[in-house]
Amino acid sequence: KNQVEQSPQSLIILEGKNCTLQCNYTVSPFSNLRWYKQDTGRGPVSLTIMTFSENTKSNGRYTATLDADTKQSSLHITASQLSDSASYICVVSDILTGGGNKLTFGTGTQLKVEL
Amino acid sequence: EAGVAQSPRYKIIEKRQSVAFWCNPISGHATLYWYQQILGQGPKLLIQFQNNGVVDDSQLPKDRFSAERLKGVDSTLKIQPAKLEDSAVYLCASSLGNSRETQYFGPGTRLLVL
């Protein structure tokens, strides 16, 4: 069964500090991995997407890494801001017979940035 | 570019009542998804449409949930009758092509079943 596990479940950091969120998956065959940011009361918004051949992707202060061999990904947030407070969801896509994709969502890491 | 629109934003009903949610995807997006997100969990796909055809409804509780996308644009998701465990946020998303492409999510409808 395809699974995506994220850690930590929740995290509190001070504004300006860096942090790293982890994602381990067992999805196979692998197609791509996405990180989404979900603000409270809003729908998820895509931050990065990486395919098998990519091992790093940046979007401003967000940098995602992918190790397809160990089936691990991380999301690094640099110089955190109060607006980074949100749930960060790791989503892994497999390849279905017939060319479609099925997404497996992690449960998310709840990040709170404080003054 | 307008985003994915959903209504209502909030709904409170009693168990055994019926409820319907509406979604208008981004213009030109062929694929539409309905997700259920229970508090503290990631979204769970309920149904995926490609234009007006169903691609995947394997996790849709068909005894009480139904969805349609008659003209390949707007979609409605219905629960009849609702149970307490249906309390969740119902997210609608759309993508230009198939699920290999980035999905854009609406703000969701928060349902509370009492």
C-alpha cells in the first residue's frame, strides 16, 4: 500500500530561524513529489514539484530535496517569517497502468513561527 | 486568473440530513477532483473527473455520496444522509490535464454534522 509519512507532526520556531521538514514515502512506481502549503482555512497551494531525475528545487525561501533511492524528501525553509505558519503537505504521485496518476497525501507538518 | 471557487464556505447540518457542495474549476481545466480532509489529516481523494467522465471514484462511499459534472465544467458533491463522521473540509481542485499536472485547490467547504 502506498504511504507518505511526514515528520515532525508539528513544529514551533522563532521568526528568522531555519527549519527542515521531512517526508518518507513508499509510493511505487514513482512519478513525482510535490510540497504544498496549506494556510488555515484555505486550500493547499503548490510550492515545488520534483520528478525522479531532480534532486533539488527552490521557490524563494523554500528549497525541496529528493533522494529517490532512499525515498526521502525534505523541505527547508530559510529565514522563516510569521506568514510561513501553515501546514506543509508532502504529496507523492505514482504511475497507473493506462498513463494516469494517483496521488498519496501525507498528513502534513503543522509549522508555527513565533516572534 | 480566477481560482477554483467553492460554495458554501461553511455548513452545519444534523445527522441524516442532506447537503450539497458546489465547485467551479479554473476555466479550461479538464480535470476536477473532490477531496475530503478530516482535521489533522491530509486530503483523501473522493472522486476525479476528466471532463464529464469519472476517472477514479474508488474511495467514494457510494451508499451516501454522489457527485456529478454534467457539462464538464461545474461540479456538485452530495451527501445523503450525512453521518457524524462526515464532518470535514471538502476541497475541490482542478488541473489543466491529468493528475500529473499541478492541482489548484479551492478554499474548501467546512462541514459540521451534529
